[in-house]
Amino acid sequence: MFLTSTVHKSRSFRFAFFQNTRKTLQGKLFEGLSIVVGRHFFCQLVYLHFGKPSLIRERLPKIIENIANHGFKEVIFFHDECYSTFTSYAKAYGIDVPFRPVHFFEYLYNRLKELKGEIRPLNLKIAYQRNCSTRLTPEKEHYLDKIFDLIGVERVERKYDRENALCCGAIIRALQKYDLFVDVQKRNVEDMVKAKAEYCVFNCPMCCSSLAERVTKAGIKPIMLHELCKLALSKEG
């Protein structure tokens, strides 16, 4: 899935996420962008969770070719798995990527800087649910804290964050390890409550789907990162 700029023809934006997330990519943060959808651009990295890296290696060159055929010079990825595929994974296997991958965090940070005069600090305490696949590309994590500073939220200090983050449990459940699934989610959410977080912020739609109900029952509001950013813009929310 791509978001393409009608102003900057040399730039393009690729996203891989659930259909309901796509509908939220509207408003000032995404002005001038349109969405292009196609299964031929799916990054495939999900198979890493299920111990099938051979499928990724087999399919990735064609996926890269499909993107490159559109002449995109720069591609911004919504999800860590997509970004990690075209950076960490491709590099590890010597696969050439003929466009510049950019993470969604970097895009949001730069766009928010452009709109800085319209930001109203939210003054909220948030817990961030770190994606499992972000471990492949930790170098872009600093953008996240910069975003939080810009929109005026405090990332609470807690045990299960950053390098010590816990999985949302979705893959554990898919593997039918139900006792471990329940334990991981329980410890994760209790940690957020103990840290007095008001919101649980996600960048991965799967993480949000997996944890939203549990954090809500604990009195914490689930929200996607870009939707939190939209709340901080004076004319949105």
C-alpha cells in the first residue's frame, strides 16, 4: 500500500496495515497524499515470526522489483516490519534496494515540525507498546521520543519498555501457547497501570488489536501513534 504525494512526484509513501487503519490516514498530517493498494507490495516479514525465512528470501526480490518499477526514489513505511524488511533484512542477505526506505516515525517527526505552530501540547502520560520487529532497526527509535516531546506527552518510565519491551501476545496466541499469552499480556498491562499511564500508544495495528481490550479494561485508552499526533494539532481531534 502506497501513499503518493501529488506535490512531490519523486517521493512516495508505502504502508502495510489493516484496512481500518488506512481510513485514519486523513487530515493535515497527510495532506496531498493518495493511497495505492496492492498485494504485490507486501513485505513478507511476518513469516519470520513463524520460522519461515526462506519464504521471505524467495519472494523479496520480486516485491522490491514491483516497487522499483514505479520509479519511487523514496519510500516511507508505516510498519516496522516493512521498514525492517527493506533495510535490516535485505542488507543481511545482500539484496539491493534501489530506493531509500524511510520509517514512519521520521515522516511524522518531520511533518510535525512543519506544523509546529499548530500543535497544542497534550500533557498526557503514555505507555508505548514497542513492536517486536523494531528490534531489527533500533536506530530510528530516537524519532519516537522527539515526536513525544513535540506533542507534549510524557513516556512513562516502566519495566517493560524500550529494550526490555514485552510482545503484545498476538504471535504467542497464534502459536496456541495460551498460558504464556495470558501471562505476557497481564504483566505488560499491569506495568502500564503501575506507571500511571493514561494512554497506551501503538504503531503496529496487530499490537493494538491484541492489547486494546485489555488496556481499556485497565482504565487506559488505546490509540495509534498517528492518531495521537492528530489530537495535538489545534484544528484536529
